Amino acid sequence: MKINLTVYTPDSKPAIEEKYNVVQFLYHHLEQYRDSEEDIQKSVDYALANDKFTGGIVIVAKLQNEIVGAVIINCTGMNGYVPDNLLVYIAVHNKHRGKKIGRFLMNKTIDLTDGDIALHVEADNPAKLLYEKVGFTNKYLEMRYIKPI
């Protein structure tokens, strides 16, 4: 299986159609763990923005011109007290799961980023095992306060 990998950055942005396809891919293949299309779009836009407070990378894996995996990394700009990078989204096409594409994408993501990486994962997400296998650890329990509207 020959996977073609494309890495987009603020200096090498995808065409509008490709960006749309990545957002749609993530929306559909994140399944029950997905956010809204609007939120996914914001994360992609943040990764591809070119100013001193934003940036990141978008990684797209294709097999015969079909997207089979995607990763969105947002740079935090905070070194040390907060990890340098936030892995916001990673997804593998539901027809291609179990073929080590997720591990391939995680390893490429680690290789392509400078600094530490944090991610949020729901406790019942089967991808949690993959994250642990590539070296992620659970240092904190996340707590959130959602302001009432």
C-alpha cells in the first residue's frame, strides 16, 4: 500500500478545494468524536495562518487520490508551561482502519513538529491506545468551565 503524504503549512497552503475536502473528510471520519464543520474549518485556518500568533501543519494521506487520513496541528506559541503544539484532529477513513495508517500519521506528525505535542482524547475513544503506543502519556485531567449564554 503506497500512501502519498502531503504536508501543508502557512508557507505552502492547499488549494481551496483541497482545504474543503480535508474539512469534509475530518467531519465525516471523526464520527462520534467530531466537532462542527465550522470548528474544524477554524482549526485548519489557524494551522495555515501566517502570523506570529498562529500556525501549524495540515497533513493529508492519500491512497490512489482518495483521502485516507488527515491530521491538524495548531502551534500554541507557548513553550514549556504549555506544549508547543496541539494535535487538534487526526482521523483515518473508516474503510481503512486497522491498516496502521493512524500509526503512520502519528509518527510523521511527531517527526514534522518542533517541540512537544498535546492532544485531547475522550476516555472511550479507541484511538487512545494508539496515542499511548507512540509515547503519549496522561499528565493531567482536563477540566472546563463553560460560561452560560
